Amino acid sequence: MKLNNYLQSVTYNWPAKVLSLVLAILVYAFIQFSTMGDRVVSIPIEVHLPTSLEAESLVPSSIEVSIQGNEDIIYLINPESIKASLDFSSVEKAGIATAPVVLRYEEDVFESAGIALQANPQYYRILFKEGSAR
């Protein structure tokens, strides 16, 4: 008898209960995404060039990094704790070479707080030519 009463109370006025649950989920999602922010910082980039080749195009000295996450936390992050690097040291012949930007960070706050880093651009292309005789 108790099971029947419980089932009746759950199914009684079920459309309103389902609608209330959906609205509660939507409000929760809205609050979570409304506090998400994006902060763009410029940091120096370390570029490793091949020893036998010379860079013909511009070699970047800094890069923009987008820090995405909770607005209360992203402005507490020290941009100096983020390190960026490009590695072209394995390039062996002249021509255009592409390398991804590698971001490293020293703080543990990125994983625990749901912070994401993204370099802009994520890849660099550099034109190399044969080095001049010395």
C-alpha cells in the first residue's frame, strides 16, 4: 500500500514537476556560464631555431594567450607563470616550417579551477634559408 501511495505522489501533477526540474537545470547552467570570462595577455615566447639554417621571415618575440574560466579566478593568475615556446630546432632543410606553440604553466590552479589556456595563433610558420658562410 505504501508503494502505491508513493507512486501516486510522484506521478501526480508530473508535467509541472518535469518542467520545474528542466527550469532548475537551465537556471543552474545560465549561472555557470554567465560567470565564465576570457582574459587575453601578451607573454614573451621562447623560439628554438635550427643551427644550420637562417630565418628569412619574422621570428615572434611575444604571443597572445587567452585565459578562459571563472571571472573570479582568471584575474588572479599571474601571466608570468605561463611560458610559451616554439621549437624549430629539428628543421633540416630550407623552406617553410610549421611548429605548434607549446604553453607551460607553473601553478596548479589551472586544473583544479577549470582554467583553459589557448595561444593565438596556435601554430607559427617560418621561412628558412641556407645559412651564410662564416
